[in-house]
Amino acid sequence: MSIPESDRSILRRLAERQVEVAALPAQQETIREWKRLNARKPGRPLVWINEVPWHEMNCNDELTLRCADPFCRGVERQLRATLYQWEHFPGDMVVEPFFYSPLVIHDTGFGIGEDVRVIRMDPASGIVSREFHRQIREEKDLEKIKMPVLSLDSEATERNFHRLQDIIGDILAVQKCGVVHTWFAPWDELIRWWGVQDAMTDLVDRPELVRQAMDRLVNAYLARLEQWQAINALSLTAGDYRVGSGGLGYTDDIPQPDFNPERVRPCDQWGCATAQIFSDVSPRMHEEFALRYELRWLSRFGINYYGCCEPLHTKIDILSAVPNLRKISMSPRADVDKTVSRAGDRYALSHKPNPAVFATDTWNPAQARFALRTVLEKTRGCAVEVIMKDVSTIRYEPQRLWEWSRIATEEAARV
């Protein structure tokens, strides 16, 4: 398909700007810092921001799309977002001289979707409130969970790759990219089909049904992983990719010494797992109904990350079962003192400041600074990343996030 010359010109200008940014010496220094952190070596805390409400961020038309062709608009959106973040809230982001062309993979899924009632506060936002209608009530309902069937669409993959090559390939190196990392959170899926309260109650009332559900769902995830590997759809994670609910995956510890660049395996990648809904579930039940099954997944990967929004300060002991665990999440609800004392130098800590700081009627930068400083003082001597995520709103004031990034960078440098 032909590309309008105006679209081509727009994308090439943006690509040229990304190459300029990627060539800055700071990029290589930041990569070295991420490798240091992911090796669990203490130093300056690193700051990274993602899960941004982009529909609230446009300022001076910096994010306004100008291309006409739908394919070009998708490329433009990525380029503009990267450059906008670098300009306004970079933290310790890395900008590379690459543009990734995803493999086109068809996936039949798990055979069951949400039956849900949604309430929206902002029609432009993807953040909504959900009431899940229960679909799993008894053992026969587990048959609704199917094994996914995958296939690689080579024709579409090549078509997209060559279009990118034609438009910007002489400026930004276009690279094919498969599955670099998998968000493994089976309980995120189960509660959508089971209902939150019903699922938690059944941990006590019908534990065998819960065990059967987890076993079936993890089997489905593993079937997907096996097929990714069979169709050669995996790519390396040890680069400018998010790992788990944390920061970037730069490390020298993967891929494995016998790595074949033509065929990436799970053991050449980062793995992750989380049971966010288990925030107030006891360590024993967390181990019985979540971790025991998650280990079947985590054991396949070279190094691992654990956790997200669930506080883990009472569960660090059970996490010793996770093979090659490098980093654990420290959610806004975690007890920082207990996390530090129990984690020691075994794990890097992925601190998640509370994003509610952006949602107040009046922006309070002093409060944001105090909250960050308090945690960073308590984690002195640890390998720490500060990950601002789950930002539902900045009240349509992009400057709030810009200023938070500056504050976080200053506080990280101070300690």
C-alpha cells in the first residue's frame, strides 16, 4: 500500500529526532545503571514512569497526530509519546535507536471473557469501575477455560516490517519483535470470571474447586508458552522493556551461555508473577492457592520478578521458593521498614509511590516530595527503583507529572 508523502515526511522527522536523543551519552550511562540495579547492587535509585493517562497529556499539540494513514498514525503515536516523555518526564527512561515491528500472532485465548458491568467517570479514559458477573460456580464450569491455539501470521508480519523499513528504516533500525515478556497473573483472570468476593470466599468454602481452577488456567498459560516457543515467537527481554510491574530489564545475566540468537527460549528471558487480589490473604493461603501454581511458570525463566499491587512485607519468606528471584514489588500499601529488614540484599526493591497524589483537587508537590523522601531514606543501601504507575488521572494538568518526575529525580540523586 502506498504511503502519503506527507505521512512519510512526518514520520521521518520524528525518527530523526529519536535518533538524536538515542545518541546522547546519557543513554549508555542509564543502561549501565539499570544493569547495576538488576544485579541487586545498591546505588542511586532509578526512576521510571509508565501507565500514563495519555488522553490527558497533550500540551501545545505535542501529541496531536498529523498522519492520515492508519498504519502511519500508529507509528506516529509511538514516536510522539517517546519524544514527549523524554522532553517532559524522562526519569531514567532509555531511548534507543530502534523501532520495533511486532510479530503478528493470532491467539484464540482462554475461551472465556468478562461478563461485566462498567461505570465510567471519564469517557476518554480506559480506567473504569467493574462489577464482574460470576461465570464459574461449580466444577463443570471449569471446562469454559480452554487451551489457547496460536499461529504466526508470517505474511502480515513481513508486510508491516517492510512498510516500516521503507518509511524510516534508513534512519531508525527496524527490528522484528516477538513476545519479550509475559504478564503472568492468573488471579487477575480468575476474579473476572469468578467475582472478587465469591473467589475469596471459596478459598475457605470450596478450596478444591479453586485448586482445580488454578491448575487448569496455569496449564492454559503453559500451553501458550509452549506454542510461542514452537513458532519461534519469543524475543529477548534484557533491554528497553518493562519487566513485571517494575522498570527496565537491562541485565548481563540473560540470555543463557548456550543462547542461540535464532531461537529464544523462556530461560533466556525475565519471568514474573503476581497475585494482586491476595493483598489481605495470609502467607499460608497465598502459598497454597497462588505461589504453588505460579512456580510452575516461574521455573521456566532465567531470572524473575514478583508482585505488583499486593503488599509483600509479610510474604517475603515464602518468596524464597521462587527460582532466580531478582526483584520484588513494594506497593503503596507495603510496610517499608519490614520489607527492607526481611528482604535484605537478596532482592532489588521496586517501590510504587501512590499515584493518588495526582488526583487531588490541588496539586501538592511538597507532599509528593515528602512521601518519596521518607521511603528513600528508609531504603538507603538497598537496590531500589521508583516506579510511578497506575496513574488514572493527572486532572488534565500534565505539569503535575512533569514536576513529579523532576522531584523524584532530585530525591533519588540526593540519597
